[in-house]
Amino acid sequence: MFRILQNEMNRTDLFYKTTVGIAMSFLGFVLFLCSSSNAFAQPNLTNVDNVNAAGNATLHWDVFTPVTTEEFDHIEIKVFDIPGVLLSPAPHLVAPNIDTGVLPTGWVMPSFLYNANAFAHCFTAVQVTTLDGGVTLDMSPSSPFLCSIHVSASVGTGVDEVDLVWNSPYAVSGEAAGGPFYLERLNEFTAVWDTIAIIPDSPQGATFTDNPGPCVSINIYRVRQTASNGVDLNVSNAADLVVGTVNPNLPITTHIDVDPVTGLAEVFFDYPVGTETLGFIIYKCIGSASSEVLQIDDPNISSALIPTSLASSEPESYRVAAYECINDDGTPNPNAAGDCTTSIFTVASQIPCTDRVQVSWNEPFGIDGGVDFYLVQAALFDDVTSSYGAWTTLDTLASGFGTYLHEGADLSSTLKYRIVAESNSGKISRSSEFEVTLSYPEAPTPPIIQRASVISNGSVEVYVTTDPDALQISLYQLERWVDVDSIWIPVLTPLLSSLGFPLTFVDVGIETDVRSYTYRCSVYNECQALVATSNIGKTILLQGWRSTDPEAFENSLIWSEYLEFPQGISSYEILRSPTRLSASTPLSSHSSTELYAVDNVGDLTDLPGDFCYTVIALENNPVDGLNGASSNRICLTEEPLIWIPTAFTPNDDDLNDWFPWNPGESTLGFVSESIASGGPTYDLVILSRWGDVIFSSNDPSICWDGTSSGELVPDGVYTVVLKVLDGAGKWHIISQSVQLLRP
């Protein structure tokens, strides 16, 4: 209940008369300052606030604004009390910041000289400026007086009343404030200033009587008022007063237990209940503050479940206050609350790829007597009954522990963990529960090397299919067998796959024309454990040679067996190309047990004679279309077939008239058709006995008729030099004599 004290009218009138006297004293001081001033910009004091427990108050003013060309030097402040006594014989000088040059806009009065908690302090100030760079200093007119608000509290006529009186910040200047007085009282539970009265502005200040209620309370008051500029705030000191007597006993929150059924925190407390005890208020501690969560109207209760508790998802702290009286509005007026006590919150997690679970918990601060020991407990989920079994104690740990490593847990199980703390006074505090489902990465079905195929001399492609049902990503590592060491070695960077995504590895820089290579693919899970291995893939090594019989024209081929198609080998197919740069075509087919072949090229002398071969192993009934693995490629080059006569008779009898053959009737075989540069692949030169060139030709269809430059050459022996290019790009040279006769 709030009401204005009628008997304060005389006190207010006296305060007003005293203020007028002060103003007259201040006026003489102001006139003195003005009479010696040449400057124009006087300071504008705005507000006083920040009155702290030490008695400091902060005076604020607007930043200096020059009227003419004046420059700021410093500000001088004098302090008076309400009766008009000068408290600062020497003015306080405030200058710009010596490091930054920033002009001052405030001053904190020192507590060793002044105490704003004891009475109001009034301030006036002058600005000292210069018009000539500091040679001469000029003093401005003095500012209007501005006072700190001082509020005092005393016991009123009623036992539950508090009388309050305070001055206006404009008690001397008489200015109007920017708004009314706001009288505020500090809420001890929310730490928020609550407005309890709004009093109209008056230069004489104001009085008020507060009725905080019949209950014992500690009341702290302050007054604030908007400054005359309508922006800043004048804030008073804080005046406190205890009304009634306070029961010195505080409830002790002995421990907090987390209910295993509801997951709610149950707060246990101890308090010497008396006849005056009406009930309890439970507060949740949040940082340095607390908020009410439950009211208990039964003084015989010593524990309570908190309906709004989050103890199953976070640690919580609670405190308890007893109340022994009811406010006028019917709400309980609690005494001071005891200290906060914390619940135990437990978390647990499987260490990946292991059968170990890390369990952690917080210390239950405030538990009565302190922790004596902890029980680490676990319960196993039964899939048959769809429920958890009994709690099993895994270990007993001394106070100070906050973690535990559970080893040997079943990797296919679900467990829940909790901590049970027992204090030195026998209090039992159970923690929240935390469920952990242990798992280990499932192994995919073994991968399948569909083929290991030589794609060019010196590189092998290995194509691998993976488990289409594998949801977890696994690491696939290609490995190559090393005969000399009898070990598998990893090659290439491992690849990731899941959901049947196929993989292709290409092994390069190897000798596919010298040896066969054997591969496999190993699978590692996310724990880097080997969980599956594929079939092997062994490449085909093809080898071949030409017949040693110059008239046989046979190319012999042998190859190594391919290993291992998932469905086995259907056949081996031989492909042949007539030159190194031309496309291959099927030559012959062989059964899965045949590992050799002979190619007779005697009827192919019109070709360059550079025959290249590849063997393809075909899978038997592959699941996804045709599947084959290629061997290396080998090329066998036939020696060019060159026959030229040792004599000819160019006598126009149509017999042996041309050398080395009649035009268009070349007897050459296995000679290259062309070269990349466009140059000739055939060169015939006829030399005289003295080495002179008698005839030359780069075209096998242009032959020598026994003339030179249109003239018949004499009969005799001539030297023939013939060069031809074989299919592999090698030149073959024949040099012999030819007898020219004209019968």
C-alpha cells in the first residue's frame, strides 16, 4: 500500500526555504565568475548518476562547442552541499586526454573527498578557453547548478511503512526536469528495479511513504528522473532499510535426485520448521540469478519433484526459501533462499570402432557433506522383453572422479548408464540416464574383380564391382602380388564406395609385355579393419615368334591363362592387325584350355608384314553383357621378300627387257606401303663400274630399260643397290651385280 505522507508538508517547505538561501549564495559565486570572463561558451551540465557503494557519483556534461574561435583548455568544477557550504576550496580541473586529445564529458568525484550516499552534492563549472593558442586563458560564465539526487529512507509511523524523501537535481537552478520522479525498489529475487511510484517533478524534490507489506523484507530504494535535456537520466544513491526481523535459518538443499521414471529433478531440503513456517519456494539457479519454479504450501514437505525440470538433458541447480508470511495480495513473502545444489548429469558415448564406452558426469555441487563415492551403473536392454534389465554396478569410484571407461561392452547391445553419488552424510543422488547403442560397421559382401585387362603396354585396368546393399562407405584398396617376396602390396590410392558403386583402378608404369600381374581388392571399414577380399585378377601375358623356316611364314603365339572370371572363361579370342597403326580384327577363337595358336601369313605378302596380336579372354555367361580381359599386344615383323635377277637382255624381244622386273610386276613382299613423313619406302640405284649413277627409282613400277639419259649403255656388269622398308620401319639393303647383255 502506497500513500503520500501528509505530515511531510512542513519538511518540504523548510527544504524549499533552505534552497532559496543556497541559491543566493551560489548567485554571488556566479556573478564573480562572470565578471572576470571574456569567453562565451559555458559548460552545459546534463546529469549525475552512477552513485556507487563507495559514494562516488559521476557528473556529465555536453562536449565543448566553441562560440567564436576559442579553443578548449580545461573545465573547472566546484562542489557544494545543500546548505550551500563550499566543499571544494580549490576547483577540480578536468583537461583533455593527454594521449588522444579527446575532450572530457564527465568527471567522477573522488570518494576520499565526497560521499554521495551521505547527502546531495551540487555542482557548477566554468570552461577555460583561449583565443591565442594558450598565451592567454579566458574563463566562461559559470554553468547553472546541478545536484545529485539523494534519497533517504526511515521507518514510518507504521511498523510496515518506509518514509522516503529526496531532493531535485534542479533545486538550485529551478529548471524543469525532463519528466517526473520515478521511485524504484530493488527486487531481491529478480535483481530488477521495480517502479513503485511516479511523482510529479518539483524543484523542491518529493516525499513518499512505501508500505512493502507485513512481511520481513530488506528494501533498497533509488530515484531516477529524466534530465532537463529530455535524454539523459539523473539517478540517485541506493538507500536500504530493513523492515521487521528476518529468521536467520535458511533451508539447506541437501541433494538433488533425478527420478528414473519421469527424468525430473527431485529437490531434497532440510529446514527447522517452526509454528510460523507456512511453506517453501523452490528456485532454479540460473547463473547468478534464480527464478521461482515451485511453491509448496505444506511446511512438513522436505522434497518435491520439479514439473518443469530438464534434468534428463542438462545439469540443474536449485535452492529453497521458506516463507512465514503472506503479502496483502495473497502471495507468499519468502525469506532469503539457501545455497544452490546441483543435480548430476551423465553423458556416454561409444569410442568409435571399439567395445569401449566413455561415461562422464558433473560433480553435484552443494550435496550435503560432499561426495563420499560414486557408483557407475549400467543396464542392458533386452530385445525379447523390449525393456531394460536391472542396474549393474560397473565400478565404485572415490570423489573427484568425473569420467569412467567401460570396456568389453557387447557391440550389438544397447545400454543405459547412470551415476549414483553417496555423500559423507548418507545422502543418495542419482544422475540422469544416458542411452548408448553400440555398433560396429557392417562388412560388405566381398568385391568382385570383373576383369584385369591390359589397356596399353605398361598399364592395367582393374574393374571392380561392390556390394549393392552396402549402406556404409568402405575403403577399397587394390593390391598386387609380388612373387619374389610372396606378399601382397597396396598399389594406387584406395577408393571409397557404397551402394554398389563400381570402381576402376589403373595400374601404370609396369612391364605388361614381360610378365603377368595378379591383383586383388581388399576392403577396409571406417575402423581401418580388413573386412573382405575379392577374387584375384591375373592378366594375360602374350608372347610370340616368327618361324625359323624362311619359307614357312608362320607366327607362333602362346599366352598365360587368365584368372579369374566369376563365371569362368568361355574362350580366348585372337585379334590381329596388319600394321601397328591399323585396327585389329578377329583372327581365331580358342577354347578355355587352349593357350597357343599359329598364324600362317604366307598368302599376305602384299601387306607390310608387321602383324600385331592381342588375346581377349571372354567370360562364360557374364551377368551384365559381354565381359573380357585383354592381354598385352605383340607385333611380329616379317622379313621383306626381295628377288632380283643377276642379268637381263634389253633387246626389245619382250623377254627380260626390264630390270629388276617388268613394270607393274614387282616381286617384292612384306614391304611397308608408306611412312608418316611421306618419303619413299623403295629405292633402286644402278651404278657404273666407276660409281656413276646410271639409273635410280623410288617407285617399284618404274624399272630400268638399259639406257641412261635416253642413250643405250654398253653391255657389261653394273652394281645394283636396292633399299626397301619393312612393316616395322626398318630399312633392308641389297647390293649385287647385274649383267647387261644384248644378244
